[in-house]
Amino acid sequence: MADPKGFLTTGREVAKTRPVGERVKDFNEVYVPGSLLPIISKQAGRCMDCGIPFCHNGCPLGNLIPEWNDYAYREDWSQASERLHATNNFPEFTGRLCPAPCEAACVLGINQPAVTIKNVEVSIIDKAWDSNDVRPQAPERLSGKTVAVVGSGPAGLAAAQQLTRAGHTVAVFERADRIGGLLRYGIPEFKMEKRHINRRIEQMRAEGTKFRTGVEIGRDITATDLRKRYDAVVIAAGATTARDLPVPGRELSGIHQAMEYLPLANKVVEGDFVAPPITAEGKHVVVIGGGDTGADCVGTAHRQGAASVTQLEIMPRPGEERAAGQPWPTFPMLYKVTSAHEEGGERVYSVSTTHFEGDEEGNVQFLHLVEVEFVEGRLTQKPGTERKIPAQLVTLAMGFTGTDVENGLVGQFGLDLDERGNIARDADFATNVGGVFVAGDAGRGQSLIVWAIAEGRSAARGVDRFLTGASDLPAPIRPTDRALTV
């Protein structure tokens, strides 16, 4: 490494965020623009000559982290970008949105704060875009083969870009009005501005990828027609069946799935609405679910002017240090304060919703809850702890249970499901239907953006082999991979 003593002489320093009072007034990214570059080279220099880089294991993409850390330390941004793109199609997405399992696996993190891998990554790619180092990579010749990719989230986009660069003619079908899947409408603007998606789409268009928005397979085009028109199909439609909360009062107005609420705020930023049809303005908001999607709802409610925001989680509050059962280099469940939590609101752990209470017009007004605890491994209500809290807008952010089998996609293709309700696939990401492959959450179940990109890249190799008999495309993972970080 360029600075063999960097981890001894330089402390961990992360990206600076804008003041809370300023950032809750808009949906721009929370970080101070340009604040990373003055510090990032020294931060990259903290990367140790550790011999066995466990960060490789922590990252499903197998990112060459020590290599691009070294280039960043030397401020050789062009080479750093080349090494970064060697394993990751969209580092500006992962650098902003990934929870960084690589940092949890960092060798330095055994007894010191880990290297700021995520901040280095996003600095490299932002510098590359600013320096015009990110250019289209059109294939030298076409194969004559055609591929349809269903879904334009990170898995679909990664598969499409890899297959286009391999020389195949690729069309991406998206049922929404814009490309990006959950990147576009599930991730709030304050976590990732959509200009980052837009310029990647323009790069992919220049490479030859075609995009079809507002097209739902099974409704606008049948599976039979799609298979007739294309030599191969990649299904990357996500895990879209949201987990519900079947308790009394669920039918009251004002209770919404997170993915009903969050996209509308993004559509306001896109200019589709002057004000969102579902808004937190002036309301007591309750978010059920303590994960990242719940935090996205919290941050969005702050920006819409909520009277109060309360986030509920059924599990106990995680510790601030690794538990004994989560040793390095596994990904630990730690108490995390996101930018949205810094902005206010209350977080309540170890509680379960019993029912909702509404007014005479059928609008939710209160949420009744009870404290819970684990007794002999079972979640049990604690007697005498029932109470109610004001709730005029409730968002359900409790994750997803599998592929939506009612949208016609699974049935029309005749796809088999596995025991978890996901689309079954073999070692090449191929389904039981010839020429049909699956990548991302549709086959894996709800997971991280870095896994989605890795699956898209690996599925692309399977498709390429199916079409040509061999493939030079990389395959970071197998369908059964779970790694130490999941």
C-alpha cells in the first residue's frame, strides 16, 4: 500500500451532512457537495496491507477495494475508476445506498474504526463523472441475438448493460413511467438524486440498450409474445409483495404501504405533482418497521412538515457494539442513526400494533400498541403495557414476502417458485422455462442493492452462455451464495 502506516496516523472521517434545519426544507441530497475530496485520499490511505482482504468477502460484487483505495490515495482517479468499474456497473448507486458490508468485514475494523470504503467509492465515481472518464462502451460487433429484460431496477440494469456490451440487442421493459425501479421511486431524493440514474441511462442508450416504459408484461405484452420476439428473457421484476399488517382497523383511510407513500414524494420532485396525494403535512405520522425503508418514510415525513413522527419496531433495540453471536467479519446488527433519524422523531422498540382506531369518517386517528419480549424464544406481549398514540398517517415498512404472483408474470411464463415464494433458478440463473432467466429480488427475495447488481451481472453470464455456448462475462456470485454478511 502507498501509506503502510496510514491506519496508525489517520483517524476515520466520514462525509459531512448539511445542517438539519437546512436540509429538511428540500429533497436534495443530505451531504455537503464536494466535502469528501479534500479528505478522501488520506482516508483511502488507511487501507492496510492486510494480506487477506476480507472486504472482498463482505462485498457480493467482489469489489477490488484495496486496489482502488491505493489509486485514490495516490489521486490517480482515472485508474481508480477503471478498477471500480471492473466489478461494479453502478458505483454511484452503491456508494450512496449500500449499507457497506465491506466495511463490516474490513480487517482494520477488528479493533479500530473501519476504512471509509463507501465514501471512497462514491468519491471515485463522482470524480470520474466530473472528469468525463465515464464513457459509453458500445460493443465492437453485434451477435444477432435479442434479449428482453423485465424490470429496470439495479439487477435489470446491470444485466442489460452486461449483455449489451457482450454484443446482444437488449430491450428493458419497465411498467412504471420512468426507468429505475426502486432506485427511481423507492429511494427518496435526499438519499440519491435521480440525476445519477438519468446519466447512467443515457450512457446505456449510447451503448445500444433500448428502454420501454409504461409496459407491463402479462398485461400489455403476453409472456408468449415476449418469448417469440426475443431469444432470451431476464426477469428482474423485484420482490413486490409487501408484508401487510392484518389487525383490526387496517381498512381505515390513512394507512398505506411504504411503496404507496414514498413514490408520490419522488413524483413531486420529478414535477408530476404540485403536492403529493398522500402527505404527512400537519399530521401525526407513525412508521411501522425499523429498517431502511422505515427511515426513508421518516425523512420524507419530516420534509413534508409532519406534526410528529414515531417509528415502531417489534424487535429489541440493537446494541452499539457487536454481539457475541455476530463476530467479525459478519455483518452485525447495530443501532444505527441515519440522516433521517438525526432530523427528529421518536423510535420505539419492542412494541407490536394491536389495532387501529378511527374517527366517524373512517380516517385513522390512533394506533394501539403493546410492549413485547422474548420468552423462551417466543415473542410474547407484556401485560399492562397497552397504550395508544396519535396516528393520522401510518406507513407500513415491514419488508416484502416474495414475487407478486397475481400480476400475471409468473403464471403466464409458467415459472416454478421455490420454498420461499421466489422464482426458482439453477446455477446459471435459468428458470424451469427454456430461455427465461431471473435475477435480483425476484429470485433471491428482498435483499441489498449490491446483491441485486451482483445477481444481474451473474445472470447476464448465464444468458450469454445460453445464447452463444460460452461467455467471457464475469459471474461474481452463484444463486445459492449468502456470504458471511447476510
